[in-house]
Amino acid sequence: MSSTQPIPVIAIDGPSASGKGTIAQHVAAALGFHYLDSGALYRAVALAALQAGANLENDLELSRIILTLSINFTGDRVAVGGHDVTEAIRDESVSNAASLVATYPKVRKALLARQRGLRQAPGLVAEGRDMGSVVFADAVLKIFLTASAEERAERRYKQLMGKGMNASMTTLLQDIRERDARDSARPVAPLQKCADAVLLDTTGVPVQAVVTQVLALYQKARQAP
Ligand code: DC
């Protein structure tokens, strides 16, 4: 790669439980790229705020927490302030708090540099809500991954059950719908497919088929003039 070429980024955006994480991790492994789960950053902030007893409605207090927060990714583990929080940040209470803290421009701004700092050679697969629209607007490939709310609730249900956690399908479906509405309606970096993103509906599509499709789209995109 010539020094004038930017480090390639594949941006994968989409709603909760659309399979972004699984697809992004497989694509990153296939290409030997780094992987960024940006949702984990919002979740880490939400967990830290809950643990500190912070007011989740106070964006200034939240952005102050971020300033001093050390968040580290090691493989598929996430640590906040040196404590492993990989499972804790997946709790439904943290999911809902993350969706709320993510609505504040101050919080989003405070996390911007951390996300961009993870763009390292040979490349990055970044997943979230605004990877293609804001954080890595120059990504070589932008994917908008979706699936029906029912299928997403079922995926999350199986995921939680597999981890021995309690869950109710009705509550999960309701939470997913509420979070979709909140993530899409917020004025800053709302969840939306940008014009230059490729829409992939994964309802009923096996993981490997989606991964193959993304890899083919990447090969095509990097050859484009
Ligand atoms: O992808 P996830 O479900 O782990 O994300 C948790 C929350 O963080 C979700 O409600 C939306 C928010 N989020 C965001 O606003 N922007 C991102 N790039 C990633 C996540």
C-alpha cells in the first residue's frame, strides 16, 4: 500500500441485534483487519455512569465521566478501568442506558477521537450506527445491515439463553422496537442508511453467506477507481 492511501475501513451499521457484530468479526478475521465494536464504547460509558450513580439525563456529567474513563479491548474482551465488563455491558439495563446516553452530542463527540484512533494498519472493520455516516465517512465500503425486529429479538433471546441469562421474548421485542425508534429519531448521528451504503437484509440468511457477500463487495470496492 502506498503511503498516500488511507488505511482501509469497512463500516458496518445497522440496528440492535442485526448481526453486525458477528458479521464484522468474521470479515475482520478473514482480512486480518482490526475490529471495532463502537456500541461497546457506549455501553461502557453507560455502565460506568450507572455504577457511579450519575444522572443519565445530565450530558455534562456523562462527558466528564468519559474524560477519565479507560476503556480497553483485548481480543473479544472489554475492560473499563481495568475491570472486565464483557458480560456486564450486555445486560438489558445497560443496553437501555447506552441507547439513552448515545443521544447526547457531547457524549458522541467525546467518543469520536477514541474511535478514529483505532484505525490501524492493515485495516479496520468498524460496526455501529454512524460508522459510515460520521466516524469513518471515507470508508472504502459501507454496509447497512438489517433484519426484521422479530428475528433480531429471537437472536438476542438465544444469545442471552446461551449465556444462562434470563430473558422474555415479548420484553426483548418491545425493547428492540423502542431502541430502534430512539436510535433513529435522535437529531445527532441517527441510525440511517447513508446514500453510499449497501443495504443487506439478513432475515433468514446464514452468517457465512452474508460474510461472503461483504468480502466480495470489499474486493469490488477496493478495485474501484
Ligand atoms: O450496537 P449496540 O446495541 O451494542 O449499541 C448500544 C447502543 O449504543 C445503541 O442503543 C446505540 C448506541 N450506539 C450508537 O449510538 N452509535 C454507535 N456507533 C454504536 C452504538
